[in-house]
Amino acid sequence: MHRDYLPMNAAALMDRVFDLYKATFKTQIAFALIIGIISFMLIMTLSIVLAFGVVYVYSIAGGSYDYDNYIIMVVLLIFAIILPPYIIWMYLSASGHILISKQAFYNQPVELPFRDTFNALLRVLTSAIAQLLLTLPWLILMAVVIYFSVGDGFAFLGSLHPFYITIIGLAFTIFYVVYSNIFALSIPVAIFEKRLFLSTVTRSFELLKGYFWKILGLRLLWALIVYLFSYSTQSLIVTVIAVISMITGNLIDLGALWINTGTLQFYIALLVGILMGPMDGIMTALIYFNQKIKKEGLDIEISLERLAGTRGQGAQL
């Protein structure tokens, strides 16, 4: 058995993420930039349309409107216009990074996978729709709380002690995070196994069986590492600016410093997002491949493919 295809524990998976990231760095970043720029231009265009839509809604009301209803209409406009292209961008990016990771994992030539990404997009979006349908109960519950809270000036929430609000919110978040782990492998399933809608989720859950809690813990740990890296990078820049200000003899107002460096922090966050974004796709792909190795002998399949390719090359020579 080739050592690259041995079953991996959590530590080995994280190490392999960095190995694949180094091997595909240029391609991953190029893909993220190209898709990101195109998506940004589209979202900006739609934002302009949204701004005109908000003004139009206001003009229909004749300058006199019910504030709560107006806010609801604006939120609906935002969801209707901005959310779909954002979701498409998010799943396009994830699909591309997963496909690039597959090339490196299979020891294939690494190249920009635009054709394969767009070919798989419809399947991936059907998986996204399935995930949305399965998330609806949570969204409906949240919408009901928001509706009643906004409608009575947040008196509904104000009647509860902050401690209970915190506990309820924390419990809601924990239960949803655990529940949403069933979606963890839906995207690679849609891409590589060409499944649609709910079958991507059921297949994802099938691959997670027996490892559900371990994979949930791994994904949470990975998310924490990415968050800490992103946050520490922004804080480091602000700290450097503060130190330089002290050395030059300038008085420092930390609050003002944080506000004044807001633009810089935004660009740093954008840069970190571009650099870290591919790693989530790599981790998802590796978890998928690792589960296939553990449960379905993917390592044997890959070895046979490589052996067949070697024999084909020998015959040509």
C-alpha cells in the first residue's frame, strides 16, 4: 500500500492539508482570485440594482411608511438579489479548491479546473438546496424570534434575563453545528459521485457513520485554528502600528487606533481570506478521501488506476 493513501488520523490529516496546500499554492490562489474578482464585480453590480430597488420601495410608500414593514422589505430585497450570487460564488470556490486538491492527492498534473467546476456546479447547487431545505426548521425558528422581537421593539427578548438569552442562543448554536455536520461531505459527493439533491446528504451521512463525532471535532478544531490565525494577523498589524507610534513619541488612543486602522484591517482580512480560503476545501476533500479509504478501499482503486496508467505509458514506449 502506498504510504500517501494510508488511513489518516486527525494530526495526519492536518499535516496533509499543508502538504497539498504547498503543492497547489499557485493554482489555488489563482483560482480564488479569478473567481473572486468575477463574483465581486457581479455582486457590486447587483448591489447598485439593490440600492435603486430600496429607493423605489421608499418612493412607492410616498415617504410615509411603516418602519418595521419597510425594514422587512429591504431585508427581503437583499436576500433576493445579493444572496443567490454569493451562494454560487461560495460553492464555486469550494468546488474548485476540492477539485485542485483531488489532482494533487491523485498525483495528477495540477491545473485550473474551470471546466470540471462549472460542469459540477448544477449538482453542487442541488446539494446546497437540499441543505437549505434541511436547515429550514432552524431558519424558521430564528425568523419567528426576530419577527416578534422587531415587532414589539425587542420587548420579547427584553423580558428574558440576559443569562437565559445567552444559554438559549448557545444551545441553539451548538445543536445546529452538530446537526449541520451531516452536510460535511455533501459537496465532494456531488462533485465526484455525481449525486443530486438529498442523495448528496444521505451519502455524506453514510460516509460519516462511525466517525461522526471525530470528524465534527476535527472540523471545529480546524475552524478555530483558521479563526485564530486570521484574528491574530489583524491584531499583529495593529500592534505593530501601535509600537511604531510609541517609538515616534505619539500618544496612543487604542480605541481611535482600532477605528483608524479599520481600512487596513479590512484589506488584511481580505488577503488572509484569499490565502486561507483554499485550505477549507483541501480539508473537506481530504476528509472525503480518507473516509473512502477507510470504508471503501479508495487506496486500492487509486493504486490500480496508477498501475493502469503506468502500463499504458509503457505500451506507448
